Amino acid sequence: MVDYHAANNQSSAGGVQTYMEQENDWDRDLLLDPAWEKQQRKTFTAWCNSHLRKAGTQIENIEEDFRDGLKLMLLLEVISGERLPKPERGKMRVHKINNVNKALDFIASKGVKLVSIGAEEIVDGNAKMTLGMIWTIILRFAIQDISVEETSAKEGLLLWCQRKTAPYKNVNVQNFHISWKDGLAFNALIHRHRPDLIDYDSLRKDDPVTNLNNAFEVAEKHLDIPKMLDAEDIVNTARPDEKAIMTYVSSFYHAFSGAQKAETAANRICKVLAVNQENEQMMEDYEKLASELLEWIRRTIPWLENRTQEKTVQDMQAKQEDFRDYRCVHKPPKVQEKCQLEISFNTLQTKLRLSNRPAFMPSEGRMVSDINGAWHTLEGAEKGYEEWILSEIRRLERLEHLAEKFHQKAAIHESWTDGKEAMLTQKDYETSTLSEVKALLRKHEAFESDLAAHQDRVEQIAAIAQELNELDYYDSASVNARCQKICDQWDVLGALTQSRKESLERTEKQLESIDELYLEYAKRAAPFNNWMEGAMEDLQDMFIVHNIEEIQGLITAHEQFKSTLAEANKEREAIQAIQAEVQKIAQSNGIKLSGANPYTTITPESIDNKWEKAMDMVPLRDNALQDELNKQNSNDTLRAKFATQANTVGAYIQAKMEEIGRISIEMNGTLEDQLTNLREYQKTIMSYMPEINTLEGYHQLIQEALIFDNQYTSYTMEHLRVGWEQLLTTIARTINEVENQILTRDAKGISQEQLQEYRASFNHFDKDHSGALMAEEFKACLISLGYDVENDKQGDSEFSRIMGIVDPNGSGAVTFQAFIDFMSRETTDTDTADQVIASFKILAADKNFITADELRRELPPDQAEYCIARMAPYTGPDAIPGALDYMSFSTALYGESDL
């Protein structure tokens, strides 16, 4: 049924009053037409009963049942929602007149002028006066409040009917009599609002009775509009009664106007809920992506911080390959995810501001700053890990070189000491002749000289073992054991040498004969033999260099060594000449040599053999040094290639970073043009990616060649990677800023000229082109825009309030996006919690609560269930089972309380 209370508390005025005065001056003779009077009786009786039913009563005869004034007063109370004076219960005529007068006085208090209608005529059952009075009541309480485009009452109702039935064939509403005879207009009104109730295409204009009955039955069954006329009464009358038709049609207007309000309210709620659902989905997506990215960082950092040492260079190079795979394959998608996460966060915050919602606060530890902090830690771990890998490779190379050198020198020393203990412990001098003893003594002296010459090698072996221990060589135990054995043996040899020397010196006094030539041979052969052994050791010595200068130093030293070979060969020939002289003297004097030189074990044959071996090693050393020189020249070329490409890429990145800084400040044209230009600019930047990949290829070749320095450039691959990622991120952020400005403009209705004016004001005060205004710069900008924030108490208070809006985190800087949000908030309006509460109140039929059934009836299924799941139970004094609190839910949507 229709609720008239809201409209009936206002007095009629203007056009409505004029119309009612014209209607009150009716021609009473018209009521003498039996057909019209019959129609009015039926219509007015049904209309009255539709309201009296609310009070549990009804009338049968319209002129008889209102004579005592009781039901007339009750009718006015029901349709007005107000209390009338207490009626008189007496049955005398005076009591009835008084009751009717109270009703007529109430009608007159509503601004209705009653012409020629008196209480006595109503009490006497005057049908004409009674119908006239009821028509006056219908006009005031059912038709007067109808308003369509500044027309009211009859004209407004007629315009409403014309608008609603305009699309329908065979319907042309021009009045409230003839236009309704065929019944199509009634069916069109119902079909326009409830197409599920009427099959309009099946109706025929030449069957008015069927059409009218169909419309009246559907209205009574589904729209709670009582049947006020019979189809035959309308069809069989040349001109149906206008007042009866108007009364009937007004019931349709009020029935459908309530549904229209509910639809409007439901649409508003759907809009608000759709925004909220979209924002919640974006929040969930942000939380999920942030959690996954942080989890990936959490898992990756321990791997990068792992410093477990490997035993070989190959094992460390495998780790280096894994790290390169991580850099080129696994990390780039995470860089994209991080950038997308920041863009999604900014877009969500913009949407929340535009829809007047509180800012999104991610769960603890998932703020953009937290992610940036974790990312910074990750990059620090990356840098440390890469540096550690390179240092480990250098350490292991050094260890392998030292270990091989240790074992080589140890093998040479062990070969030299083999049999020395047995030699030093023998007692051969006890049975030798004087010459033999002297020979043994000289031999022993030569051995001591040889022993002293080997002291350096023992010290070198010990030093190498010490360095291997300091560098944490994995097989230090075996090295230490071998070194200790050599040192212990060396101590034993020293003690035995001293003991044998003392024994020989005791017998030297008895043995005087000595062959000077043998002695001279021995003395000259021993150092020469040591020199050859040292030269051979040096020629076989392994080397490791990292640049051209180092290998050229080795080549220079080798050339200097070769320059001494001629002098060494003269010494060899001189030694061999001594041996030849011995043979000559022996032959000349017929001396039979007993055997080898008693003073040395170095034979001329051994000297010649070692000399030939040394000479064979010289060209091999030449080739090895030349190969290393070629390798270093190749490495130097690789350095130059990398440096050339790195210098080009570095300059490109620097130029583009400065260029995007200028573009973000100096952009002109519409925001869509700016966005298009920025995206084209982004494509231009991405087209440079092959140059980055080329540089990565050079970098990989450099690492594979174990090149650790580059004097041709100050750029490192890590520096350029960070610069490239920063360039891509800056472009993405600038594009996102323009997209958010478009969102702000479209949502707030800000013109392009306003945005340009805001950008010009912002750039004017952004002196350092940093993209943000400091507090004093922002205050100067506000003053230039007309805000009263001068340095007084009131101005400071206003400025503090504004800073709290544009800089909620208290960073002291205002970004352009925050500035735009503030200016748009100052000049536009958005949905509010009060508006949403008012919309829910309409759906709840003015109740302070709403039920689940009402929500499911008025809202789409998903949004109805969304509300039901989040609304708290209503606990007010008027609560019923299943009542839901839509007020606290609405305020929670705008951040004024928690759901």
C-alpha cells in the first residue's frame, strides 16, 4: 500500500491550490449521470476501503457509512498519519454533525477549500455532497503530491502516464477518460514497471473488456491495488468518469513510485558495494603478491649468505654459474613483480581516496617500504655473494698453485735427500788411505755446501706449507705431515753432517794427500750443479698472471736469464776442462785413477746431461710465456670491448634518467596524450634491451676468462644493472602517476585545464625539480591558490590540518599525486556514509534495521550475500529475529568504525 505521511504534512500552495479550487467548483448536475455516479461510487468506495483496511474496517455504502463521521475521521487519520480530535460516540444528530465538522475542519487545515459542502448534507446522506467530499480528500492526499518536471497534481499525473506509455503501440494518453477505455494504457503502465506480469504483445485493441480485466486483476493480485471499477462500466460508457479514472491511476503512480525509490536506493548501494568489493580484491591481491615476494626474498637471502667453502676451483665456478642463472633467469621476474606491486599499491590508494574510503594499510611487514627494505637487503646479499665467489676463486687458484708448487719442491728435496742418511752414517774413513780420507773430507765439505744450498728450498717448502694453512687449504693435514717429515729429516741430516765432519777432521791430521784438481772440480761443479738445478726448477715453475704487465715482467726476467747462458756455458766448459786436465796428468804420469772424484758425486756426464735438459727447457719456457702473453692480449681486448659497451650503456642510462626527470616535469597536452607519449617512450627504452644483453654477454666472457679488473672503464656490471632497473622503474612510476591523474580527473570531474593549472602551480614552487614540495614550498603554493595559511595562529592551524591530509606519514614532503588528491577533494563531492545509510533505510521501509530477505529481494545475489556476511545483528529496542544493523555497516565502509 501507499504511504502518504511524508507528503501530507505540507500545506498545498500555488498551482496545486488553483487546480483544487477549479475541481471544487464542479457541476453537480454531472453527478446526475447514473453511469458516472456509479463509477465514482465504486472507485471512491474501493479507494476508501484500501485505506480503512489498515484500521481493520471498511464501508459498504459510501453515503450511509460516513453519516456519523466516525469512519470519515478514521479514514483521515489513516491517510494522514495524524490524530484527529476525539470523536463523539453519541447517536444523536448533533453528535454526528460535530464529528463530520471535525473531519471537515481537518481537511480545511490542510489548505483545502470546501465549496458548498456542509456537515448537515453529509449527515443527511447527500450522495452528491459525499462523493464531492471524497473527491476533495483524494485530490489532497493522493494526487496533490504528484510532481513531474515542475508540473503537479492532474498535469503531473498525466505527464507521468504519457512518459511511461510512450513506447507502447496503440496507446496515446491525452486525458483521464477516453484514453483509458480500451484498457491498453493500464496494461502498458504495469508492463513498463513489471514486464514479468503482463504479456503486452498478446493484447488486442479490439478486446477492451479482456484488456481491462487483465490489468485490474494483475494490479489487485500482485501490486496490492484494489479493483475500483468494472471493465463493463468503462466500456459501456461513452466517456468514463475522469475522477474515477484519476483515482484509479493515482494508485498505480504511488505503487510504482515506491518501487522506483527502492530501485534507486538499491542501485546506490550496489555501486558502493561494487567499489568496496573491487578494493577488497585488490587488497587481497596485494597481500598475496607481497607475501609471495617477501617469502621468495626470505628463501633467497640465506642462499646468498651461505659461505660454505668448496675444495676446488671447478666447484666454485659451478656456484658462480648458479649465481649467474639466478641473476638472469630467476631475479628478473621478481623485479617485475616488485614494480607491479608498487604500481598496484599506488592505484589502490588512489581508488580509495577517490571513493572516500580510508587508506589501505597492508598487514604488518608488508608495506611497500618493508618490501623495499627486504629488496635492499637482498641486493646487499647479492653483492656480497658475488664478491665472495670471486675472492674464493682467487683463493682456490692460489691454493692449487701453491699446493702443486709445494709437492713439486718436496719431491725434488726428497729425491735429493734419498740415501743421504746412509751416506753420512757409513764408516768408510776408518779403512781409507790418507788421500782417501782427505778426499772424504773434501767430499764432505762439498756436501755441506750442497746442504747449505738446499736450506733455501727447505725454508721455501715450510713457507708454502704455512701459507696453505693460512689460506685454509682443504688438504692441509697431509701437507703438514709431509712438511714435518722433511723438517725432521733435515734436522737429522744436519746432526749427522756435523758428526761425520768431526770424525773426518780427527783423521785429517793423518791424511794429507789431496788432489787439487779434484778439489777444484768439486768446488766449482757443486755450485754450478746447484745453479743448473735451480735454473731447471725455475724453467719448470708454474706461473699465474692477471694482466699484460705481469706476463711481460716474466718474459723480461726470462730474457735476462737467457742472456746469462753464454757465461754459464763458459763455466761448464771450464769445469769440464779441469776433469780433462786430470785425465791428461794421469795419462802423462801413468797414474791409474781408482775411480770417481773423491770429492764430489757430480760427474762431467751429469753436468752435460743437466745442461742439455736445461737447454731443451728454454724454448718450452719461451712458448709457455708467449701463449700466456697471447691470452693476456685477448683478455685485454675483451676488457676494451666490455669497457666500450659499458661506457655507451652507462651514458645512455644517465641521459635517459635525466630526460625522464625533465619529461615528468615538462609534460604538456591532455593526460591521455601524456600517457600515450610515455608508453611510446617506454617502448623506445625497452628497444635498447639488446645493448644490455650484448653487455651481459661480454661480462660473462670476462668472468669465464677470470678477468677481475678493467682499467678502461669505471662501470661495473652490477652498477649498470641497478641503473637499468632504476630507469625502467622510474618510467613505470611516471606512467602510473599519469594513470592515477586520469582516475582522479574522471572520478572527480576535474577538467584538463584545472589539472594543467595544478601542474603549473606545483612545478612553479618545485624549485629543485625533485617531484615533491617541502612544507614551506607547499605553503607558498597554497597561498598562491588563495588559501589563508599565513603565519598566524589560525593560518598555522589550517596549514597543519592540510598537511595532515597530504602528508599523513609526516615525511615533510608533498608529492604531486597527494597535491592533486587534495585539490580534487576540495572541489568535488563523493558518496558519504550518510547517503548509504539513507539508501538502506529506504530498502528497509524506514526501519532502523534490515532483514536478509529484504537484502536478497532488493540487491543482486552476490552483493546481498556480501552485506549479510558482514552486517552485525541489530540490538536496538525494536529488533526482531534476523534483524541486521545496516548503520554500523555503512559507517564501516568509510572507515568510521570496524566491520
